[in-house]
Amino acid sequence: MDPEQDYTWIGGVRDAFMAGDLVEPPDWVRRRARQLFQRRGSSNAANLVERVRAALIFDSRQPGLVPAGVRASTIAEGPWQLLYRGGDVDIDLLVRPSKDGRTMSVRGQALSVRGQHIDAGVVEALPSDNLSPLHSGARASARSELEPTGEFALSNLERGRYDVLVRFGAREIELSGVEL
């Protein structure tokens, strides 16, 4: 039998329930579960249609791509490119340090791998250190409109890790832990 279609475990759950062997979970477990469901419920229904976590597929800062010698230090400090793939959408980011040395600006574009049209939408960047920032209603550090061409710009982001959410139509693509 295919293990993905093996439902014999349901019998074990039913037997444990009927035997009364189950105990009440501690209060902290119930509070945590309630918080998780409340956060998830606060998202609008359209967001539940399709949410994809993107994977980093290219980072120009990776070893092997960095030139040796004097130019190597400028790559670490200068602009770099990140490419994420979330389902059938590629999200290309060009990160440029600002002259102040503390902040970054990000220009990006979401492109359909299949050549389909990207709807206008919004892009938000939130610091990754927030507890589940994409579900909690935490305020975005930067927000930009996603143009019908898929282009967007985020400015004045301080160095650090960010969770970036790209929303268009009934889709959301999550870029987790983007290192700037």
C-alpha cells in the first residue's frame, strides 16, 4: 500500500480517544495554538488561494563567483544580485548599498517563467526578527507598488535579514530571510 494513502493511524487516534488516554495540553500550548490560528485567520481569503515560499537560486556574492584580488572587496560592498524562484515566478533583486553605508536600496522585478502577465500588486519587506512577521500584522520596513511590468523598488532598508512578501492577484510569494 502507498504510504501516502495509509490511513491506519486514524484507528490509533480513535482508540486513544475512546480509551480516555488523552490528557489536556498545558495552557501555554493552547495559547500558542490559539495565536497561530488567529494570525492565520487574519489574512484575507484571497491570500489563501496560493501562497508560495520562494527559493534562492542565485546570489552573486557566493564564493566562486567573486573575483580575486582588489575587486573582491568591492563585490562584497557594492551592488549584488539575488534571484529567487517561487512556483512559476522568478523574482530578481538588485541590491545597492546607499552612500550612508547603513541602508540599502533594492530594485526588483517579478517575471513569469511561462511568460504570463504579472498583475499589479504590492511588495513589502519586514525585518526577519519579528515573530512570524508575514502573519502578525507587523509594520513593513519598506513597501512598494508592484507595477504591471513586475518592477518594484524598496529604499532605505537597514542592513539585516528581511522577509519579503510579493502580492499580486490572488497570489503571494514569500522570500524568507533575504540577507541585505
